[in-house]
Amino acid sequence: MPAIYISYRKEDTQGAAAHLYKNLTEAFGRTAVFMNVAGSQPGRAVRDVVDDHLVSCAAMLVIIGKGWADARDESGQRRLDNPLDPVRIETAAALEQDLPLIPVLVQGATMVYPNELPPDLADLAFRNPVTLLQSQWGSDVEMLVALLKSLVQSHRPADTAPADAQAAAAAPAAEPAPAPPAVAEPAIAASASTGSAARVRVARPKPVGKLPWLPMLGALAGIGVLALGVYAFMLTGTPAGRAVAPVPDAASAVAKVDAPPAPVAKPPPAPAVMPASKPAPAALAPTAPTVPAAPAAPAAKAPGAATGPAPTPPPVVAATAPKPALPPLTSKAARVLSFQKWTLNSGGCGAGPVTVSGVARFSVEKTSDAIVVTEEFRGSGRGYDVVVSGQVEFRTEQTSYEIPTAGVWTGPNKTFKTSGTDRVNTSDGLTPNGASVVKFQSLCE
């Protein structure tokens, strides 16, 4: 059975990791969950032990607490900067093999930034995390188990041959091909300048019988299943544990449906109300393009009439990209949480990866008939100006709220939209004390 690999740091999240291990073994069985792999099998290289387990691994969970990124050893060196650190070896190996790698945030931790990680772990910051809250541990774990079951069911180890191919190999008429010569596996090459280690694996060819069409049929069936999986993935969005990337087909459909009709002889809407501490932006509402009127047919001129210069037609003004109006946060009753450095990463819709940072504000306000949760973000980076906002109402107080968001990324040569879902955590249902990104994707037209 494909396994689930748990990576954690003992001095940071040992209690949460042990609790999660118990929950997962109850759901999948004890032999299907790996834990404490790096410390097993004395005498063997840690990387070799990790690689042996990753062969049958359907997903890796990286348990991240508040001290995960900054943990230090006895000499004061940060553990993640040590190429021999077991947690770094496990995480880098999973990223290298492009396994579904899910950051699991516990104990109120927030997601790490790329600049906080060594180069071989930087891609971890772009994987969608899952948050496990102590106050709703049972329901959060149930959602994680459902996600892992879908990954386990769709997982197929790379060295697993189709059943038809195995039968063909066992048939008496199939003569095995001569065994390939032994190839020595290269050793680990360490770089003194970066402190990182790279390992090259040499794939060994497998003997093939005289009935190649049977494995080909199995391979074609596998390609069909993979295509259906990709189609289902495009319909459901980016799963946790995968890097955020644009979804061209689905995004095109969403963008075309949600595109507002061109205004006809209507004044532009008033700009959104901004917080008193910030000046209102010059233009948040879409600007309608100015279309010149069709010139009238020239009237017949009498003989000898003066001929003057032809009137210059009015210039065509290009329509500016619409930006979502930010919900107002002016109520004194709202309880606001601000992040001075909130970072968003987008696939860029053909412009390449785009990372922006700015100020994000989350508010929770209790009205007479609802709990109103609002988010606003303004950031910039790589020549892009970004506005992301969202607002949702709840009937009762909760320990966390999920806010659907929409954003516009305006750059020098490219403008595109994004959508996502953010989660706001509270201590008493009204006071926000933390926030994280649940889902985020580009909408490319």
C-alpha cells in the first residue's frame, strides 16, 4: 500500500506529530505511515534510507511549528543551514522527486517565506499548507485524511509494472532480454560554497520480453487514467501540497463568465472607501473606454467654397484594467489584524512567477444580524501592483473564518486576475489573531 511520510522536528512539534501519527494509523493502518525514518537503520546513509521509503510514498507531511525554520543546534548554527540535517534531507528529497508535499501548520505557526529557506528547500514556500487547530483538531484531521485518501488511491509507484506486462514477463514464450551491465551509482557531491548536496540517481533499464505490445497497452491505459486525473484536478483547483500554478482552461472559462459587460452611457462607480490611515487610491473602479463617434458623411461643397483642414478625430483611450473595490474597514466596532509584510506568489499567466509583498488587513465585526469578516491587501513587486479583497458574512461566531478573495495583478506588459480562499483564526470568535492562505490560483484568459 502507498505510504504517508511524516517529517517533523522533535524539539518543535513532537507532541503534535505523535498525535497526528496516531490519527493516521487509525485511518490507514500502522504499516502505511512512516515516522522517525531518518533515525532508523543505523550504519546506513540517511539519504539512502529516506529514498527507500519515498519509493512507495504517496505524500509527505512536513509538520511546521513556530520554531521549525529557526531551530538551532548546540553551536548556535541554524539546523536548516546544515546539509546533514535530517529534516532538510527528507524535505529536499521529496521536492527533488516532486512528490505531493503538504506543509502542516500547527501550534499557531504561519507559512515560511522563500528567503528563509536554503536553495534546495525554497520550493516548499510555494506549496499550499494545511492548518491543524487544537480547538478543532478532529474536523481538521478529517479533512486532511480525505485529501490523503485521494492521493493514496491515485498513487502508483514508478517501478510498478502493469499486470499485463508482469504476466507477459512470466509467460514461457517470453524470453528475457540480456541483463544490462552493472552501472556504478555516483556518490554524493558536496559543494563547499553553498553547503548543499546533490545526488544523481542512475536509472537501470529493466528486461523486456518479446511481447512489447502488452506493456504498451498497459502504458496507454495509464496515460488515459492520468489524463482523467488532470481533468479532475483542473475542475477542483490546486490541491494542498502542490505549488500554485495557473490553470489555463478552467481559468479562461471563469474569466469570461465573470467579466462585467461594457458600461453604456453610465458614470463610473464611486471609489471604494479606504481606511482613514491611508489615502484613497486614484482609481479602483474600471474606467470605460472612450470610443469616438463615427464621423458624419461630408456635405457637398459649393464651387469656390473655402477649403479648411479636416477636423481631427478624438483619440481612442485604452481601457484600464479593472481593480476590485476594497470593502470598507471604517467601522470602529471592527477588530482589525494587520500584517505589514504579507507575501503572495502567482504563476503570472505567462509572465513567469511573480512575488509581491505589501500590507494585508483582516477585520471581524459583529453587527445586529451577522458576523462580517473582511480582507484587503495592497502590494507590489517585479513591476506589478496588486489589489486583493474579499468579504463574507457568518450567522454565528466561529474560531476561524474562510474568506473568498479576488485580485487584479497589473504589470507593465501583462494584467491578470487571481482568486483564492484565506483563513482567519480568532481567539474568541471576534478577535483575529492569525491568518493563512488556504487556496490561491491565477485566472488566465
